Amino acid sequence: YEQAIVLLSTNGAGVNLSFMRTMRILKIAKLLRVVKVLKFFTELRLIMALLIGSVISMFWSFVMLAMIFFIFGLVFVQGCGTYLSEHGDWLLTHQPATHQRMLEDFGSVQVAMMSLFKVATGVDWSDYFDLLVLIGNMYGVAFISFIGFYQIAVINILTGLF
């Protein structure tokens, strides 16, 4: 708006002031739109305050999930390590793909935690179950217990919390 005034005033010719009044009215109309949108900002401000208020609960929820993944991952890595130390040579010669999958899915605690995270977020868990039943039926039961515990208890508690 100010630039238009400067450009028209340096021209030296007669200026049509009705054009400038129209520009001023349009500028005021733009300000009224902003005021209209401010009603939505109060709701947005409320949502942001609630999200910021739930950050501490969300942090501790992530810590709890990490602990659950860590405990079950530790159990499965220990089972796979014991199985591979006792039957690793036979498994490597007769079923190298299973040996490789066991190392890829449960070779370390971090990898096991990632595998459990994949299972918890929707990856088909029957492949992991078949792998763990191979090392012992109790590991299959522990895996089913993890699935049940995670799906029923943890998800319901987190849903109720938020």
C-alpha cells in the first residue's frame, strides 16, 4: 500500500484518490480475515497446551515400552545364543538360512528389540514365532506371552492414558 502511494506521488500527474480508498478498504478487509481466524487459534492453543502437558507421560510411556522390549529381547537373545552354541554347527551345515535368520533377528539385544518392535507395530509375527519355537517350546510360549501382554495390557493402558 505504501509503495503504491510513493509510486503515484512521484509521477507528478493527478492521482485518482478513489483508487487509494479502495486499496485502504481492501487492506482493512484483510485484517478482518485475520480476526476471524483468531477464533481457531484459541482451539489450536488449547490443543498445543494439552500436547505439551502430555510430553512427560509420553516420555515415561516410551521408557516403559523400551524396558518391555529389552526384557523380552534379552530372554530371546539368551535362548538363541544357547541354541547356537549347542547346535550352531549342525544348523549351519543343514539349515544355513535358519542360522542366518536367527542371527539377523535375535543376534544381539538391540536387534532383538528391533524385531520385537516390528512385531508390535504390525509385521507378521508367525515367522519370528517359528524361529523361536525351533530353539524351544518355552520360547514360543514366551513370545506368545509378549504378544498378548503387549496387545492387551500395554496398548490399553497407553490408550487410556492419552
